[in-house]
Amino acid sequence: MFKCLIQKEQGAALIAVAGATLLLIGVTFGLIVLLQNANQKIIEYRSYQKALNLADAGVDHVTWLLKTKSFPESYMNQIMEIDFGSEGRC
């Protein structure tokens, strides 16, 4: 009697394991995509913050120059190039 029941269920475990494996692969793939998107957003935010800090420093420097009246008239006729090392030139 038990042999008959066992023979009818052959392959059921294989189907269950295959389904669980596919489910885990899907969840893993979803997590990988989620983490890659989060990492990209962090990189974009850091770049934005660097640009914002650089612009703010420039505004502060010009404001200081104007307040201290140390803004040379030759500034208006010169092209200035600032080297920020690994960040590039401006």
C-alpha cells in the first residue's frame, strides 16, 4: 500500500525544489537591481554635493572680495583657470 503512494509522488519533490529555486533566483535578482539603483543614486548625490559646495565656495570668495574691496579691476579682463586636481579644471 505504501509503495503505491510513494510511486505516485515521484517527482513532486523535484518540482517543489525547482519552484523554490526559481523563487530565490527572482528575489536575488530583484535585490541586486535594487542595490545597484541605490548605489547609482548615492554617486549622483555626491557629485551634486561636490558641485554645490564648489559653487557656494565661489560665491563666498567673490562676496569676500567685494566686501574687502580687494577685487582687482583686472579681474574683469582676465580668464582664470582653477585646477581642482582629480576633479578637473574649471
